[in-house]
Amino acid sequence: MPTLLELEEIHFAYPGQTPVLRGASLSVAAGERVALVGPNGSGKSTLLRIALGLVLPLRGRVRAFGQERRHEAAFHDVRRRIGLVFQDPDDQLFCPTVAEDIAFGPLNLGRSRAEALRLVDEVLDRLALRHLRDRVTHHLSGGEKRLITLASVLVMDPEVLLLDEPTNALDPENEARLLEILLALPQAIVLVSHDAAFRAQVTSREVRLEKGIVVNPS
């Protein structure tokens, strides 16, 4: 399988703070399901953000889809092909209705409104979430917001999914629905989750970060 994403010897520190990444490396092949594990503060969420160029490393190399990515402009294509589901869905959902939130990405890529809404209906039907289409986003439950956030990423048909604590605030019913959705997807997945049982069902390999480095390279 081709390697889609490579993060090599990544170093990063937020301004005025102790370094959070001190040479971490991660690679993800097409169709692979990888769990990124480690204690709080070990750099898991930061590594996901670096993969998309939301923050740039101080040292190290980011390669995505066979090309090195060093500057903001080089990540525009990456963000169309890698989707990140943030830990807090309120960081991603900002439109008045569910349909508008999901349509935002396709519209931003130049799709017509009719085409964007067709894609909205397709992804909601695929995830059995059509009943939420016209709901006011901020009236959704935490679990519903989580699933709609995933829909807003999947509508872009990414090749890689980055999931940051996707089971946070999910009740058992919505967690089971999320698991069903993820197991049916063809995309490569990088999963950050403290839920060991959930990780075991979704992923086949674990990468452990401690103090900013990978301690179980494979």
C-alpha cells in the first residue's frame, strides 16, 4: 500500500512553552487504521494539526501524498484530501443549520449550491442521519454534533481521516453508531482516543507518544 502521510522527526513548541514534540515520527499507508496513544500533553493533538499544516513544525519533515509540505500554500491540497474531526465539535460547526454546515466545504471548493446540497443529502443518507438535515446546529445533542462533524468531513471524500477523541460526550447509542460508520469506511484513519475498547475495534496498530517522542516505532 502506498504511504499517504509521513511525519518525520517532528519538533514543536508553542510560544514560551516547553517543547511538546521532540522528534516524533508517524507514517500512514492507504487504508491503514492507526491509533495514536499516550498521556495527556504528549503531543497527540498537536501532531494531527501539524499533519494538516494548521501549525508548522520547528524542525522535521511533513510529506503528504508523496510531496514534502513546508509552507501554508503547500497544505491547501492536503486539507482537501485529509479530514480532521476536532476534539470539540463546536470548533467545527458554525453555520445555522446542519445542511449549511455540511455544505460549507463543497461550496468553499467551488461547487454550486445545488451540487453541494446533493452531496449533503448523499452523506446524510449514507450515515442514516437524514433526520437531522434541517435542524439548528446548536440545538443538537453533543452526540449528534459529533456525528454531524464527521459528516461535514466525509462529504469532502477525504483519503485520510484524523479523529481526535471522537467518543467524547457520546452516549452508548451514538458511540455504537459512530463505530458502525467508521468500520464501513474505506479511508485510512488515525485515531486519538482514551477508550481502549473503541481503539481495539477500529484500529490495527498503535503508535505511542510519550514526552513528545514515539516510544514504540514500527
